[in-house]
Amino acid sequence: MKRLDIAAATEEFYREFPDHKDKTVIVDRSAFSSSHAAIRSFEDKIDEHIRGVMQHVADNGNFIQKKLVQRDGVEDALKAFFEMQLEAIFSSSLAHAVPLNVKLGQKEFESGFRVVCPASPDTAVDTLLEKFRTPAFIQMGIADAFEWEATVMTHLKGVPEELDDAEMWQRFVLDHELGHAVTLRGTDRSLAVDHDFTNLLECMADAYALIRHYQRYGEDSGFGDYLAGLRTTAAIYQGDIGHYSTEAIETVIALNKEGKLAELTPQQSRDLAVEIGHKSFHDLNAKHAFEDTFWSRKITDMFGAATDKSWDVKGALTEAWKKRSLSDAVDRVRNEWTFDGEDALRELLLPVEKHLKNPDDAIAWVGEKGAETQSKLVHSVATHFLERAASIFVDGSYDADTLKATQAKVAANVPGEKEPDRPIVGRMFHKLRTRGLKNLK
């Protein structure tokens, strides 16, 4: 298996974007004896990050939070929590990126430092693709009882032979994470008031990585079409609408076919990716419509509530301040991460399993939603999913005539230009959470 040369990729990135030498670090985990040792290599940046968080809380927190950060030992406790999270990330073989010392008071998004951890050079294609198709709570082993592998996954088509190249996938994933670093700066954070900000970031990163893919592997690569299918599949099979970048991907595919990518410089590639991302991402009404139409809202809300209840760092620190015991807070967070909602999660997942258990049921379910929706985003997801059924499902596992008829029903539905408004209560709470973004300078 050909491996990604991380050292060469790192040298290339700093040569192409020299201004990122002191802003982005690429950490090759294989060069360190442990994840702990890897984290120690940028400990000074972690310290800077923690001091920045404490200063932000001191300037903007509530009464209890402001009192808390004045106490001795709080900085060490916050650092311990943060390093625990980093160690969990670095122990994985998949790629990750962590922004440090984000300038929270600025309107334009500015990350003081970004740690990018490429996938392990030994990571196989199937492992890299797992996160596209399997919900995170199943990947994490939280929902072991749910027979996802034995039912749904047996009908999904594997990677085409011409794309079964681990080095190529590792390169794309690294370019995606580096794409976050180079496209993020200057992004208007106030967009989060009305838009799915995560989706904007993912659209820009995918656009950048795909542009670089065509430059590296040639204009005839089928990677873009396959990637569009993966992102659409993830929206349906994971409820992952934040990473739904299919519109951006298809824009890049079209520009590649027109021969407009090969001669771009890295900086021009970045600027084009930013432009495409800003034209492709969706607003919060669209996000809500998708989550209400499919299955992600109930499951993610339940999962998040159960996780927050069992691993509440803010609550642990507040309780510690009241009890005057920071060491207890550290021990609590280290030892009490649990998930007690598996039975409830399984109950919610069973209807999803029913809809996705075989391709014909999945096509019928998605087609029904696409044919009746008034949301452009839901309609887009349904349309792309049905269009790419041949690349998503195993050959012969679905009825082609039924698929064609379902596509026609979805095509006949033309949603309005404006997404349906989300509930007023949700809008009010979001405005409260994001009220500070409107006044950024």
C-alpha cells in the first residue's frame, strides 16, 4: 500500500503558504512515542490558548465564571481538561484539526494557531470511509446493539477499484484539514447568526481539497463524483447535514470539466474555494427543515443531552468553585464520562433502520420526503441521493424502474426560494446565543 509522505506534504504546504509556518502545525503522530509526547511538542501553544480562554471569560463571562477564573489552579484544571480531549483525538488513526487561541472578539474569524494531525500512513481506505457512512455514536461503540453493519451497510457499494488508493484518500483528507486553515481566516463570524456556519467551513474545505485533488491526480479523476455521493450518503445515513457540501463539490466538478483548475496557484485555489463555499452553504432554516424531515434532530438532541449531563465540564468547574475543590473537578471529568442513553437511542434508531434496511426502502423514504418538501435543502439532498443511487448501492440491489419513477416525482416538486421558518422559540434562543456576534468589529 502506497503511503502518504507526511514530511513531504508538510514541506509543500509551508512552501506554498509560508505565512502559515507560525499559524499551522502539522503533527505526524508516527514521529512520536505516544499521543502524550505529540501534544507536548506544542505545549506552549496550549498554554497560550488556555490563557486566551481565561481572558475571554474574565471579560465576557457571568458573575460565577468571572469569579472562577480568578481562583488559583483554574488554569491548570482547564489545561488538564483540554489535554484529555487532545489525547483522545491523537489516539485515533484518523485525521483531525484543532484550532487554538481563537480570537473570539473579532468579527473576522481568526485562529491564532491550528494543529493539523494527518491520518496515520497505515490507515486503509475502508477505515477512512467509515466515518462517511456510519453514525458517530456507532463508530464510538455507544450503540453496539444496533445492527447497522449487518443490515444497512451490506447494501452500500464499496470504493471503485480506480479510487482504492489509500495515499490518495489520505492526501485528500489532509488537504481538507489544511483547507480549513487557509480558507478560515477572514470569514465573517456574524454569518453564524442566520446560517449554518459549520456547513460554510466544510463547503470551503471540501472545495479546496477537491481543487487540489484534480491538480494532483488529473482532470479525468472520478474522485469528485464519488465524493459527492459520499457526502449525500452521510446526510441520509448519518444525519450529517453540516458536512453536506455536494453543491460545492459539483461546482468544482463543473469547473474541472471546463479546464479551469489545473493552472491555478495554491492561493488562487484557496480564493476560489472560499468563493464557492459562500455560494453553496445553507441557512439555519434549511438546517432545521432537514433535521425535522429526516432523523438527525431527535437523535442528536437526545445524544447531546445525555452526553452533556454525564460530561459537563462547565458544570464540574462551577461545582468545584462552590466546593473550593478543583482537584475533585479534574477527577470527576476524568472518571465519569458515561453514556446512559443506549436504550433510548436504539428505540429512536429502529425506525431509521427500517427505512434504510434495503435500497428500495431507502429510495422510497427519501423520494417521499423530496416529493412533498417545501425546503430547497431537503429537495437538494433527495435529488442528489436518487441521482447517485448507482454509485451508492450495490448493483442489482434496487429496482431501477422504481428509482426512475421516484426521481420523476421529486423533480415535479419545486420548492419556493425561501426556506420554511423554523419555530419561533428556537429562533429566540439562537438569537440569545449569538447576540454578541452582531456587535463584533
